[in-house]
Amino acid sequence: MTPPGPLPASTADEPTAARAVAPADRPSESPDRSSEWRSDRAGEGSDAGGPSDDDALIDDPSGDDALIDDPSGDGPADDRAARAVAEEMTVRPLRDRRYVVETDGGTYVVALDAGTCTCPDHAIRGSRCKHIRRVAMEVTAGSVPAPDQRVGACAVCGVETFVPIDDPGSHLCDRHAFEPGDVVRDRETGERVVVVAVTTERADAYRTDEGRTVEEYATNADYGAHEPVVEAVYADSIRPGRGVGDCERYGFPASRLVRPRRE
């Protein structure tokens, strides 16, 4: 195959610069990456034995969250924190940035961003209840996504991962993710490359300046068309007087790049 002539180099600091060309045909170079609690909502919107995304059932208006040994309901915060840890609860994220918390005493909806819960302890007393605390704990532990995230899947291995809630693009899990500046290896050529940017654009959508998608290049046939494109430059093109921003940038399907220690 006759390689095309080199395109103008694009840099990480110039978003309007030329798109990366596919690495399959690169030219050779000289060596040198609250809501308020409302009992009248009970029974609305449930299906398959559980609450809908609109509102959860309020099963226990009698005061599931009244503090033990504290009839006033104004006991110490560490009691709620202890119960948040010790009591059995199931936390499920909804599609509107809220969470359903299921307990033996009832099912409630927590809006973590607003710091609200539909349980009596919060709705009546205004307390930072055990349900809010439990959701915060699970978010911190990585058991459920944060309010600005959703559950997605890694484009390389398919493992569940948390991704930006409004971003429909292709994503990677921590194991397969790259960062700008990472030095990795191109599986096809065996050469070292330096990661410049990680996009969420799929290989079958990302187009080079030649008007071809990254997926269309023959050397990318063994990698997923649904994978995000990683932009990188070949390490051997970086030399004194010629930095990363001066080098030709190429687009790779994510799984074509690998850190040596991961093989």
C-alpha cells in the first residue's frame, strides 16, 4: 500500500487543528497520555414489586427513622451515622439523579445533590437521615454512581463502569483507561506511542482528515468499531526541538494500545 502524504500536525492545544490520521498508513520518520414526605403517594408508580423512577412507596408513616432512646427525634448525629452503617438497606440509582433506598421499615427516595429524603425523619424533622448518609457512603465506596453519573459498560471488556450521565459516547473502565502523557505500545507495529487525548468518539464515527473513519483502516480490523478513539503520537517522532505538539497525531481504537505491564 502506498502511504498518503503527511497531514499538518495537530496539537492538543489547538481544538480546531486537523483530525488525527489513522496510524495504519503513517509515513516513516527519522528515529531520535426534599422532596416532602407525602403518605398519599403510596401505591403510585410501582411495577414488578418495586418503586418506579417517579417516586418510591412510603410504607411506614409511623416513624421508621425515630431515633432509639430519643423520643424528641433530635438525638446525636452519630446515632444516625451508626444506623446508616449497621442497618440492612438496598440502594438503587434512578435515571433522574436520585436513589431508591429500600429498608425493612419502608422504601424512600433520596436526592443526594439536594440533601433530601422522603422518609419521616427528614421530611418532618429536617434531619440528615440515615438514608441520605447511606447513599453518600455507597457513592463514596463506588457501589453506586454519583448523581452526575450513570452505569455504563467498558467498550473494551464490557465490565460495569460509571460514566457521565449525559454523555452517550464510548467509555473505558479504570483498567483500560488512558491518560494524556501515558507511554504505551501500538500492538500492530510494536512501537511506543505517547497518549495526547482520550475521546468518547467511536472508531466507526471518528473521521480523519482523509475522510475515513478509524475503523475503516485495514490495520484496525481486529479492534472494536464501538471503542473510543485514543489520539497519540509516535515516540520516535519526538526529539530535541520537536515536542509532542509538533508531531503527527494518530487515532487508535482503544484496545490497539496497551501498557507493556498489562500483557
